[in-house]
Amino acid sequence: MTETFIVVGAGHAAGQAVATMRSKGFEGRIVMFGDEPYVPYERPPLSKALLAGELELERTYLKKESWYPDKDIDFRPNTRVTAFDRKARTVTTAKGEALSYDKMLLATGTRVRKLQVPGAALDNVFYLRAIDDTLAIRKRMAGGSRVVIVGGGYIGLEVAAVAVKMGCHVTVLEGLERVMSRVVAPEVSEFYAQVHRDAGVDIRTGMAVSGFEGGGAVERVHCADGSSYDADLVVVGVGVIPNVELAAEGDLAVDNGIVVDEFCQTSDRHIWAAGDCTNHPNSLLGSRLRLESVQNAVDQGKTAAAAMCGDRKPYAEIPWFWSDQYDLKLQIVGLSEPGDEVIIRGNPDERKFSAVYLRHGKFVAINAVNMIKDFMAAKKMIAEHRAIDEDRVADAGVALKDL
């Protein structure tokens, strides 16, 4: 009897999962539901090349649209799954359709965290999470327009880099005391803030937005310290929330994400989960994590799909992330913690350096700026819990792998 695999979601994890299912030889029925009108696509270009108009929309697709029917994958765009019945093994969509499954993958991802302040619903206040968000922002990002960005994380700074290059007047309002403070060392934050200021971006830290003002469309952003900033366009990037409501309503274990094991299997033996929505164990780091990264989504998509096909191999990878701003490629490996020792390799003035994190003498993370060799070496060294010669690590003339 032919089995049916249902995939709820159409992001990185889902797109990788259906490809892996077919590559593993699964010949049964695959049905993939997506909230958007698009086939699975890459999200990183949304705040970079696609926003800048340097990339055609179709180039963001993980696979060509024709690949899905060619592989006999029943992709259903603009269709939201609203419930599932674990006992009957059925899913129900917002359109009222019910469909049976033998195995299911939840790849529900995350949604943007929205500001709860007066005026937040005004026109031209945007959040960037999907293709349509990018296209709407790009349409309004004309040269000379006043763009206020709320949030100085990856998304906010990437948008700022694109906007200022397009001739916009850009202000970044960050609530904490430094940009990208949750992911990089203070030295790296200081470097990026200065790069943006040199490019013409007005970076303001320690700023809490208290509201938006305008006659239908946003015209001004107010902050708690009494300051205000004129705006023709606002882009908010203050984090995301995992989409776990469907899993919770289905009585699956949920704790800051859908709880899964090392094979991405949930508390139900017929259901798996992958991507930003999962809380998963990492044997290399000795802890449970919920990660928001393309690498994690793709790798978990592979692991979950393989397990659904009977090939159970545990997922355990050192997390890595990246951000492109101007001519700078920031690559991060590992997860740092407050109290880690930070050693700078190279010279920030030359726009090429790394921040190496040590914990009890062991190499645990790196922020590499235009230092591809450091990044590549770090991925292996951190996974192997290597100790590093602290007296030599600051010498960028010494290859990291030789320390």
C-alpha cells in the first residue's frame, strides 16, 4: 500500500526534506502545504540581493517550479493547515479539506515579533520575513526617502546597507547598547557600527521605540527618551517567534519550540519536525537548542526526511550563521556565552579580522569578518573541542588550523 507523507510548511527545511525523500527512494505520495504563493525559496537574499534589485525572484527558489510536478510532489501553495488528529492521522486545512497521512513533518518555521506600540498598524511600517515583504519595501525605498529601521540585528543592518546604497537617509534604532549584541563580540559590534556610520547610516543605540505617528501612513517614529525621527518608511526587525501553536494544539511536547530527539522525531512516532520551530538536542554542545539559521533548517530537513524513510542518522552539527553587509562577509561558528574570553585576530582597520572565543582554554566560537580560512578551520576545531595556544591566536599570520 502506498504511503503518504505530509509536509506542513514550505521553507528551507521543508524544501530540503521533500528533495531528500525522493533522493532516498521514497516513491509514495508527498503533499507539501505552504502559506505563501511561492515554492520553497532562500530567505537570506530577502534583506540583501533581492531587496537591492540585484537578483531575479526565480533565482531565490530552492528548486525550479517545474521540479515539484516532475518529482510527483503535490505542492499546495496558499494553503494553511489548521489542525491535525493524531489518532486518525489526518490534517485539516483552512479551506476545510481533510487529508490522511502515514507520516508527517512539521516545518512551520517562525513569524516576526511585532511591536505593540501606538501607530504600529500605520501604512509603510513593514516587517521583513517573506518575498512579498521584500517586494513591498523595495517599491517604496526610493532614493532620498527617509528610512527608519527598528532593530540593529542581522536583518536591520542588512536592510540599512542596501537602503543607504540606494541613496536613502537611514536611521537605525537599536534598543540595546550595541548592534548585533546577541551574536557578536563588542569589538565586532563597534566595527560594524562604525562601518555603517562611515557609509552615512545614523546608528542610535539604547533607543526604545514608544510609537509611530502619521496621517494614514507613518511620518514619524517616537522613542521613550523623547526623541523623534521623521520617516517615509519603517522596517522593524526585533526578532521572531517559533510557530508551535499547531503542534501544541495537537498535544505534542512543546518547550521553546517543538521538542524533538536527535532524529527530529517528536513525541508522536508518526510525526517529525525540522527547522527554526524545533527544540533539539546537540550532542556536540551538550545542550538543547532552538536555532534560527539556514544551516540548521537544511540539515534538520535532511535528517527528518531520512528518518521518515527509515535511514536514522542523528543530527549533531556545530551551528553557523552569516551576514553580508557592504563588502563585508561576517561568518559565525559556534555559540558564545557571556564570560568567554575574546581574542582579536587581524586588524579591523583592514576590514579583515576574527574574534575568537575561548572558554576554559577551549575554542568555542568565532566571528570571522572577511576571514574565510578562519571560518573553515573553526568549523572543525570547535566540533572537536580543540584547545588553542592563547599566546599565538592573535597572530593572523599564523593559520588558525596550525594553532
